[in-house]
Amino acid sequence: MSRIALGDIRYNPVTGAYEARVDINRKGRTYRYPCSVPGSLSMDDASVRRSLTQQAQTMAGRENGLMSVR
């Protein structure tokens, strides 16, 4: 099972999106994904977190997706 942790979530008013790094720990290795999801400034926190997590999981499923290994 993977452990998922979100970094600081920031709202970018220029792009109208929430941005954060999402770390997925799998088998003792941490994979870091830069994520960005569109949304209004009034979007609820749970939806923002869920969307960022889903985006990272999608990126993790791609063999050559952008990531950083720590």
C-alpha cells in the first residue's frame, strides 16, 4: 500500500489553480509529483486535496511521468 502526503497547497491566481507537491511512498521510496488542479478560490479543502491526490496517482501510473525520487 502507498502512503500519500501533500506539501503546502497554494492558490495561483494567475492560472486559477491550486498547486502542491504530492509525495507517494512506495516500498520505501518516495516519489514526488508536481501537481496543479484548476478551481475557484472558494473551492472546498477536501475537494482540492482529493483532486491533487488523484492527479498524483494518475501521474504515478504513467511509466515516463514527471517525478522526483527521494
